[in-house]
Amino acid sequence: MAVAEHIVSAEARRLHDASIVIDGLTFYYDGPTERLVATDVTATNVTAAETASNFAKATEEVMVLRQDMERDDASVLIRTAADIEQAKRDGKVGIILGFQASLPVETELWRVQMYHDIGMRIVQLTYNDRCYTGDGCLVDEDAGLTRFGARFIEELAARYIALDLSHCGRRTSLEAIDASPAAPMFSHANPNAITENPRNLTDEQIRKIGERKGMIGLCAWAPLCWKNNTAHPPTVEDFVDHVDYVVDLIGVDHVGIATDSGVTDNQAWLIQHSADFNATFPAIAGEYISHHGGRAESGMPEVNTLVRITDALLRRGYSDVDTQKIIGGNFLRHFRNVWGA
Amino acid sequence: MDASAAQQLHRDAIVVDGCSFFATRWSDRMETSGVTALQMTVPMTWDGARDAISAYHAYNNLVEREPRFTIATSTQDIRDAKANGQVAFILGAQSGQFLETDERLVEVFHGLGVRVIQLTYNERNLLGDGCLEPKNEGLSPLGRQVIKAMNAAGIQIDLSHVGERTSLEAIELSTQPCIFSHSNPKALADNPRNITDEQIQSCVAGGGVVGVSPYAPIAWRGGDTPPTMDDVIAHIEYVAELVGPENVSIGTDSEVTPGSYPAQVTKRLATEYPEPSAPLRSRHPNVRKTTGFESMEQLPDLTARLAERGWTEDQIRGILGENLMRVYSKTWGEA
């Protein structure tokens, strides 16, 4: 569904244009793209490698992405929070490099520093399955953070890389929150109380993020915010219900947004990714898709339609100030805090 | 059996060191030891598949350069090596990490000649928990797949360095015998690397054997005396008493070619895994080796000591190699 079909208020458009907007999770960047427009998004966490990539493969993927950025005048690599503010002033889209797995580090802690050196700023601890640091959200008996994982988290903090706990097992994530010297985040996850899904968060996980003054990026990807409603796919209002729930639980200062959408014009690549993902991890989106089909039909906000979220938050009664926090201000504060600049 | 009969027995026996590492050249130490076969730790525990392939290939190169070495992929190869005056390498690994995330690589590495794989090394890997992992959890789903693949391919499962619960689950799940290639009874030496009576008994009930090790930090029984050959004898006799002399083997955990162990590897292992050696180090800071059993070089002395203590020829041959040969033969699918 194209952006033009969604009517947003002039007030929402104005506020959105004046704000720093940060998307907590996007993927598949491959150079100049119509999907990244500075008036839609100021900066976005872009997953820089496939989730199963080992060291050699992930490093190659990061460096290919860096080369793709060199021929893209509309985007800029983000190394500090100040870079995000500068991107806003320059009218560019900031690319924050993230991994959705710790697997590229394998069991070599020195690679954390190396990855920081080549621009990585966010690393997710596990992705659905078990890895050397802990268990993912699809492991039946989550065995928790490993001995290596505890050292890994300390190294991330020492190297000023943000710890992301999305896709982690519940026990692993709770132990990681306790172990992390820096404030942790879930870059893209929702309250399980509103939409039941192994990817979503219990109240305990949400509260602990509040206690540690971390961040939760509420996720507009339909299978995580459909409220298990078999009658129709979710609307942006359903998404805002998830925002409300977390704001009620831990306050408005620890909430952000994430679309989990692609940042490439290569539709075939996205379709293939979606098919592979659903075949490998049917427990996450299988039931949703059986009722409502895949992403193309979902009609939910993506990285180029984030203004719809701004519009929905204002309609829900959020103040301009709180809306600005949710659509990017909180993530900016969080990144400044954990990146040390 | 007198001393010269014991010497003769040692020269005549199939001697298998169930755990050793780093061979780059023929060595006097190895020749003195009288070994017939060495189960070699080949990849680094942190290596992925690509580095493991290179590491295994280095042994093919070594065998080409040095005709006194050969690679054994069957127990007959080991007996042939004895007959030919060669020393046979059994290609092994001390962590399944090199299998990465794909149990199908088990068959691939079997094709490259790998015959022994230890599941984990001290910490949790993708297969299960190591013996220093505080949570002591069990096998992962991938770990269960890998065990099935090892059973199907005919690769010996080794459970030294593996966490207690993971090791017990592996023994339970495996349709083939598992071994502890180099671990001592916790009842005598309380160390995280050592194993409980339950682990020893389960291993043997599944058809496996337990390899006693002279590695000083795990041979030491505490107290004012640093570890000696007497401690190793005590470990052997404890296990023999518990599960029978036919289920004991030896894993010296020693360097085949002295000086070939890279200093940065020693440093890394000491930094990452201080727990097993910390107790000995704090009590006896300068002791690195077991007096009288410093490396594989003293294997003939072990034979002499066992003979003195009244062990029979068959029992000694068993401990030196035949017990392990019996298990290898079964798990390698020769029966």
C-alpha cells in the first residue's frame, strides 16, 4: 500500500518533519534507495549481516554495505549520537550499523573492538536459536546467558556498542539485563500481553528495561502486533495499543519505534528473505500468515511511512513532546548514553 | 612380572595415548614413550570449519614428510602401524565448535579422517555445556543431532571437558559407547575438570572407557605434596575398582613435539579458563607437571609401576591401549 493512500494530518506532517525520527530495526541496505528519505526517517538501525553469518561472511557483508554507502549521497554512516543530529541538519538519512546476532564474533572477544572500528554500533545477543552467548526465543529450554556471554556483554559495554536483546530467550534476556554494565534495549519487540508471540516480551522483561533505564522499540511488523486477531490484519491503532501498554508500565522515556522493514528497492530480495524466514522459523509468523498473508498485504507502517505512527500517536492524545520522544528522541538519548558520544 | 618383563611387555603392546596434541616433527619424547597411536587434538577449540580443514590437512602434510608417521582411520591401521614400526595419528578434536551450525559436517569430517570429537570444551558451545559452565545445562537440539550424526558416521564421542549433565545426556542418547579420554575421578581430586562416580559408571555402562590423565592440575589430590606418579596410580586403581580394569585407559594430555605448542595459545587458555589450574597454582605456584609422569615419555614407567603392583599382563595391555582399541573398534563401525 503506497504512502499516498494514508491520509495524515498536516499537524503530524509538520511535527514529523521537525523531529529526529529513528527506526529501531530495518534490514537489507544495498545502496541508493527510494525507501530512505530524510523527511521520513533521520536514522535507522540497519542489520548489516545475515543472522547466520560467521565471522568471515559477516565482515564481508559489513564492508560491502560500507562500499554501497559510498555511492549513496543521501545517506551517512552514524558513529555518534551527534552524527544523527548532524544528519537531520544536513537532510541525510543516518545508517546505524547493527547485527541481529553475536555469531560473527564467534568466540573471539577481540572482534568486538574490530567491529566497533568498522562502524558497528548495535549487536543483538542471540537470534531465535542458541549461540555462544545464550539462547534465542525459539529454544524450548532457555538455558540462559553463558559464561562466555557474560564476558561478551562486558566487552560490548567497554567498546561502546549498544546491546540489543530482541529475539533472545526470556531467561537469557533477563540475565543479560542484569549482567550488562550499560543500559540494554529491545530494539524491536512488543508486549506479549497484547500480542502473544515467542518474540514478544513479558511484563517482567519490560519492567526490567524500565528499571535499567533502557529502551524498547515497539515493533510495527504485523505478526508481532496483530493482537492474535484472526478477523483482520492489524491497523496502526492496534500498534499504538502496544505503545500505550509499555508507556503505562515503564513511562514514556523508554519507548521507541521499529518497523522491521527492508531498506532496499530490490523487492525480489525481500520476498526471498520473507520466504526463507518463514520456512526456518514458522513459530514466529506462521499463524499470522495463515490468516492474513505476508508482509505485502499487511498495510502497516514501514521505514518510508513512519509519519503514520506520528499521526496515530497524536490522535491517541500523546503530546508533541511525548510523540517526539517516542519517534526518535528516546533512542537518540539512549545511543548517546551507551555510545559515550 | 619382573622389570625386564614389564619393559618387554611395553615394547610389545599396542600403546594408545588417548589424548595428546601438537605434533610437528618426530620427537624423542614420543619414541621413548613407546606409543603406537596418538589421539590428536587437531583444530583449536575456537576454530570454525575452514580453519579445522586446514589444521587436519597439516597432518596429511606431516605424514608425507615423515614416513614414520601415519594416519589411522581403523584399529587395523593402528595394528599395522605397530607392525611397520610407525606411529599412528588418530585425528580428533577437543570441541565440536568446528562443526559450526551444521550436523551434516560430521560426515564431511569423517571423510577427512576424523575419528574422535569431544563435544564441548569447558564452556557452552552450540552442542551443550562444558565443565566450567556454571549452569550445567544439557544437550542442545543441535547437540542431539550431532550425536546422531556421529553415531551414524562412526566417530567416537569424547566427553572430557564436557559439563556433567550434558555428558550424562550424551551417554544416554548415544547408541555407541562414549569415552572420557582424559579425566580423573572427582572422588580423589575435586576439580571441575574431573568426573563423578555417576559419570564414570554411566560411561562404562554404555560400553565406554575412562582415560586417566597425569595432567598435574587434575591429578593433584590436594595438600602439601605436589602431584606424583602415585596420584596417577591412585586414579587408575580407583576407576578400576569402581568399573573394572578393562574399562580404564590413559590420556596424557601432553605435547607430542616439545616446543610446538604456541605460547599465545597457552596464554589464551590460561586467561580464559583459570579455574582447573587455580587450586594447584595457588598451593604450589611453581609446579606445572606431575613428578614422575611429566608427559607421555613416562608411559614405560607406568607399565613398570603397574607390574610391580601386581597387575596382570592382560590388564596392563588393556590400560595401555587394548581397552580403548575395543571401544574405537565398536564406535568406528568395525564390528
